[in-house]
Amino acid sequence: MSFVQRRDRLMSSLDRPLVLFSGAALSRNYPANTFPFRADSNFLYFFERPEPGSAALFDPSDKTVTLFLPERTMGDALWHGEQESFDAAKARHGVQRVMTVEALESHLQTLAKGRQLDSIAVADFKATARARAITGQDLQFDDPAKVGRGEVLDVIAKLRLKKGAEEIAEMRKTAVVTHEAHVAAMKASKPGVKEELLAGLVEGAFARAGCTQAYGTILSVRGEVLHNHHHANTLASGDIVLLDAGAENDMGYCSDVTRCWPVGGAFSPEGRDVYELVLKAELHGISLVKPGVRYRDIHLSASRVLAQGLVDLGLLTGNADALVEAGAHAIFFPHGLGHQIGLDVHDLESFGDRVHYPGRSRSAQFGLAYLRMDMDLAEGMVFSIEPGLYFVPAIIRNPEFRATFKGQVNFDRAEKYLAMNGGRGFGGIRIEDDVLCTAGGSEVLTAAIPKARAEVEALAGQG
Ligand code: GLY
Ligand code: MN
Ligand code: MN
């Protein structure tokens, strides 16, 4: 679908005019020193390569789109280079009008003719404050209940959730770049190398391809820290490196991939068993993907594979179904199986559970409560499948869990994993791919990134 078609689809479902904001580049310390600009994903969905500080009015009554852009000044041309003229922007985007964003409020008074406007909160708090003042709505970016009017969020989510061929093409590109980054890190993983060198290789591979990190690179021999952004450890033989990193390209699309490999090129017997089990659960989860399947059921089915494997390893005791029902497996698999991916790494997560748990509510059970989506899969959705097993002291030594799961979790055996690697512990293993739901089942967009145990062992440290 072209950008014009997307905007037409949006307008045919709106009952009121909608003003969207791209947001501006956010400052790091003093105002002129900014992070690289990244437009709000809803704006990116409707406009190709938008510029900072833009806004747009979608008017369903006459099906027109007005784009509001910053006034072109000599100072901007001096510091940031010549900007596209309003005429060029109008032609490139195929909108009906381009006007100055500095006079947005007075333009809107004329264009909206007294009608109630809708908007959506964005990460740029100034733009959100402007949206609040214009619409009178109580908008807040970090509160899903206040990110926008529910009906408007539903219309946008319906468009964004099922990816078009042109969006999948972008995600295939980021998968190629992500592949290169993961292999570079695998190859460089020799004892004595610092994690930060590997992180630099990953981010360098992204930058060389004109991409950025879709999210802060998670690279650590402490893989049990789920979102570990610290890269200060030195690799030692026996460590398992966990890399969760994905590229984002100039169209805003991203990948989200996790791989693990052993420093020194061979997993310990414990590492091998856990790796094979996580991989088995991942492949099992992927095998269940097809339209109509409830994602939560895939999560639970993959959880049962993990639970049975943990029984075989002597870490759990009992029947896999009963263990998952009770949530005992979550001592080692404490997160959800995955989430939507697209323009956001957790696509549309800011819209909250009205999108990701449609007509359903989240479980309060530890582990299941972190499942980010519970929707029926449909052709065109792209989401992650990312099981993992972790040895987290704070969980394994939690007195409440020790009491609740006394007969189901072998805590003494788990302690042995915490004592491994000279007391540093086993760490954690996660394997994550980006899966497209197709008419006949699924396609793994990130399938080329090595994950068979023999493959990652052969690559580790071979650079
Ligand atoms: N990269 C974060 C996640 O996998 O959800
Ligand atoms: Mn993920
Ligand atoms: Mn990830």
C-alpha cells in the first residue's frame, strides 16, 4: 500500500478530523544538542521520511491531508542544510496542502471549522502538550489509557498490525543487516575480549548499512538480566554470550533478534542441554503459527515444551501441563513468548492492551503477566517468538516462590546453576526470531541468522 492509500484508508474510517505530530529531535543536555531525530511511528506510517517538527491534519469530511512543516529560514539552511521547499514536499508526499507549523493553531481554526479534533500523544512532550491544548483531550504518552481516543487508536492499529508487502520488504532488509551484526559478534567472541568491543561491532554493522539500533543493544554474558545494556564484562571460556540486537532502517522498520553462543566454541554440558531445549521450544512455537491461532496458546504450548525439558533436566518435578498451569516453569522462563514487530520493536505497545489483548485481559500470574499480546493471529502480522531459560538469583531465592513451588521446582539443583562459572552463574539463554504469519502458516524473516547449536559453536571466536 502506498502512503497515499494508507492515508485514504485512515480517513475513510475516521469520524472526526485527526491531527498527528511527528515530534521533534529530543535534547540530550542543552537544547541544541539533540539525539538523532526519529519520528513517531504513526507519523512514519503515513509519511515517508518526515521531518522533525511536522504535523498533519487528516480531514475525513473532504478526504484532504494538510501537512504542516517548519518555516524555512536562512539560519536552518546554514546549520542543517537546504530544506525541501513546501512545493516539493507537497508533490513528494502527495498531500493537498502544505502550511507552516508555526501557525498550526490558527490554520486549524480555519480548517477545522469548529469541529472537535482528535490527536495522539507522542514521545516529544512539547508536541504532546500542543496536541492537548488543540484538542482539549487529556493526552499522555506513557499512559496507554491517555495516548488517544480508543476509536482512533483502533483504526490506526487495524492498519498497522497487518504488514503490507512493502513493509515486509523493509523488514527483510533490516534482517540482512541484523544477520551481519550477529555473525560479526559471534566471530569476535574469544576469551579476553570485552563485551563493549562486541557491542561496537554490532552497532558498527548497523551504521555501515545506514541503520541505527532499533533498541538499546542487549549484549552480555549475564544473559539472565533480560534487558542488560551494560557491556563491561570480559569474556571468559565457559561464558555464554547473549546478544539481543536489531537494526532499524531509514524507513523506520526494524528487526529484533536474539542469539547465544559459547565463548571458546563449545557449550558446557549444562549449556548444551539448556540451549537445545530453548531452541526446541522456539521451533515448536514457530511451527504453531498460522492465521486464527491464539498467540497465548502458542506461548503456553512452548512453555509446556520448556517445562517437560526442565523435568528431564531435574529442575522441575511433575507433569508439564500441571507445571505450566501452576506457573512453576516461570521460575526459569519468566517472560512472554513475544510481541508484535514493525515500526516499533514492540509494535504499537504504546496503545496498550486494548490492541494487544482485544476483548481479553491479562493474567496476574507471574510470567504470564509479562505476555505482551494475546490476539488471534492473522496473515500479515509480524511478531517475535523468543523463549528463554534463565537462572536469576532474585527469582530462585525468592522466599514466596520457594514456598509456592516447593514440590515442583528443584531449588537445590537450580542453586548448582547459580554456582557455575566461579559463582557468576549460568546466566541465561534466549533465542528470538521475527515471524511473519502467512496464509499457509509462517515465514521466519530472520531465519538466515545461524542458530543450530553446531553452527553457533563453529562461528564463536572464529573471527
Ligand atoms: N529486544 C527486546 C525484546 O526482545 O523484547
Ligand atoms: Mn523481542
Ligand atoms: Mn529482542
